[in-house]
Amino acid sequence: AQSVTQPDIHITVSEGASLELRCNYSYGATPYLFWYVQSPGQGLQLLLKYFSGDTLVQGIKGFEAEFKRSQSSFNLRKPSVHWSDAAEYFCAVGAADSNYQLIWGAGTKLIIKP
Amino acid sequence: KAGVTQTPRYLIKTRGQQVTLSCSPISGHRSVSWYQQTPGQGLQFLFEYFSETQRNKGNFPGRFSGRQFSNSRSEMNVSTLELGDSALYLCASSRSGTSTDTQYFGPGTRLTVL
């Protein structure tokens, strides 16, 4: 069955430290991969997406993600986090044959220590 | 360009009642998707509409229904409310609703069922 796993429910990092949020997927077809961020009381905002080509994808707010087919992973990274990055982050997977439906991870809540 | 708007932002209902939520997509977007977000289940896909037609439906009971109007605005209805229907209901719009299309989310409607 198709699935997306975000193994970390919560992650706490100090302001200025680097960040890596993990996402693993199980998908039979070639995946389309997305990272979204949800700030408290807000809807979701797209950070970045990968369809094909260069496996290192740059997104907004200084985020990047790397697609590793051999590991079925699409981890999100940021070299230095800011307090405003505190939010919940969602990984999602779709495919050309997924009938417009994305499969979503459970989310990782990022907490920033001052 | 105005974003996705959802009304109302907050609703309190009692068990057995019905509720209608509204979503106005970004101008020019013809696809509208609905999601239910709860702490326990994460983001669950409800259904997607394109040009007034439901193209895909998630695994929810028939109490959950929706429709889309000719101006792409969409409504979802939940009948015979249950306590477990308490959730944040998110609407997302995109130009075509394909897997490669970026979805833009509204702020959500917080439904509380007492």
C-alpha cells in the first residue's frame, strides 16, 4: 500500500542550528514529492516540490530537500533555523496515476529553543 | 491576487445537526480539494472537484458530501454530525488538480461538535 512516513512527531532545535526533517515513502510509481508547512492557525503553504531532474530541490524560506530513490526518502533541510520556522511540516506524495490525490505524512512539529 | 478563503472560520454544532462549509478558490483555479485534519489522523483527503464534477473521493462515509458551482466555489456538507467529526476542514485550490499542480490552502474551518 502507498504510504508516507514522517518518523519524528516532534523535533526541538536551537535557533541557529541546522535542521533535517525525515520523510520516507512507499510508492509503486515514480513519485511526485512535496513539503508543506503549517503555521499555527493557518492553512498549509508549499515549501518545495520534486517531480524530476536534479534531486536537490531548493524551496522558499531557505529550505531544501533531497530526493534519494535508493532510500525512498525526501528529507527536508535548513542550515540555520529561525524562531519563525516553528510550525508543523508535512511531506506528501503523489503520482501521475494517483487520480489527483496526495498521500500525506502525519507531520513533524518543529519547536525552536531560544 | 486573493488567496483561498473559507467561511466560516469557526463553527460549533451539536451531534445530529448538519453543517455546510464554503470555500472560494483562487481566481482562475478550477480544482478544489477538501481535507479533514485531526491530531490523531493527520490530513485525510475528502474529495476533489473540477469543473463542477467530483473526480475523486476519499474513504469517508456518505454523510460527507460536496459540490462545486460554475464559478468554482465549493461547499461541503456534513449531515448527522458525530463527535468524531470535530476537526479542522481545509480547502485547497489549484489550476487543474493534477498531481504536479501546486495546491493552495485556505486557513480552514474549525468545526467543534458537542
